[in-house]
Amino acid sequence: MRIDILSVVPDLLHSPLQHSIMKRAQQKGLLEVQVHDLRDFGLGKHRQIDDYQFGGGAGMVMMVEPLSNCIESLKAERTYDEIIYMTPDGQRLNQSISNQLSLKGNLMLLCGHYKGIDERIREHYITMDISIGDYVLSGGELAAAVVVDSIGRLLPGVLNDETSALFDSFQDDLLAPPVYTRPAKFKDWEVPSVLLSGHDAKIEEWRYEQSLKRTEERRPDLLERQ
Ligand code: ADE
């Protein structure tokens, strides 16, 4: 999968995508992420990318021309399955959206800044708007990093134990069960004995019950959706 990210602060994106699982996904050639500096498409000698909004009001708006030029230059090279705008007024990201996006080939993510982007970009290029939650970030970069991470770990071959993503929280609209590692006893805190029993069916049943219990206690809304 290839993901192109358009940003005015590309440095914000470099570190989150260069470690751990995202690093491995790229090293294995399963994920290619290219970050494009919108400033390179800025107008005039100051490489202008934003301007005052028509009708007045505080806050700058990202201009249509630099954004269009950048998007067109990328579209000339490949076809995009989705051109996604990161925005608090978008569809709220969830596991189901990440699963669907992980099946695509080429994605473009546009990070907004300031007051937003000229609406004509949304009308003519954007195919999907994503929000990562009901709060406003300074820009779409951190949100884009969240999207890339949540998709990247789902690509076949990225995780060592491929099945492990299947048991993530939210995969069945259930939260993941508790996990433990050695030692089996610390102070007088013991690991549930079923996990040490070696009885696979019982362990699976225990995990399912724990998932259900945890979901009922913490996120009953997930159960109502089923
Ligand atoms: N840009 C600013 N806030 C955002 C949010 N909550 N989700 C996605 N993009 C954003």
C-alpha cells in the first residue's frame, strides 16, 4: 500500500512513522509513506499557501491553487482509491473504517491547518473526510499519523504474529481481554490460573468472557451496536 500525505509541517510526521511497527512495515516493503511539503507548491517568492478568508473573520484559509497543484501532480502519477481530508468535521475514525482502508492500494491524506482549506478542494477532490475525535488539533498531521498507524498494522505480514491484529480491541466490537506475562506471581498478585493451565479451549472461553465483561463495564455502547 502507498500513502501520500500532504502537509505544511512535514517534520511533524517523520518521527511517528519511523519507529516500531510502522518502520517494520516500510522496511518490509508492505507500506510506502511519502510526505509532501505543501510549501513546495506555494505561490510567489514567499511560497504563500494561505490567505484571508472572503467575507472577513479571523484565521487564514489554505489556498485552492497550491493544494490543487500538489494533488494534481500526485494524481498524474497514480490513481487514488481515496483522497482523505483530516478534519474535525469528518466521519469519526473507528476500527471498521481502518479495516476497509487497509484493503486499498493508494491513499492520499490531506492535513489541514489554520482555519481549514478552501471549500472548492473539498468539493472537487476530497472523497472522504476523517476525524479522529471530537476535539480540535492544531493541524491534521497527528490525526494522519493515527490513521496511517491504524491501517499499517493491519496489512498482511506487518505484524509478526499475523493473527494478533484479529484479537485487537474493537475487532469484534469487543474490547481486548487482560493480558499477563512472567512472573506468574509477584508479591501476592497472581495470574489467573486458567492461563497457566495449558487448556486452550478453556483459555479461549475465559478470554471471551473477560472481553465481554470489560466491554459491558467500560463501553456498553459497543454491545448495543451488535
Ligand atoms: N484536524 C484538526 N482536528 C482534527 C481531528 N480531531 N481529527 C482529524 N483532523 C483534525
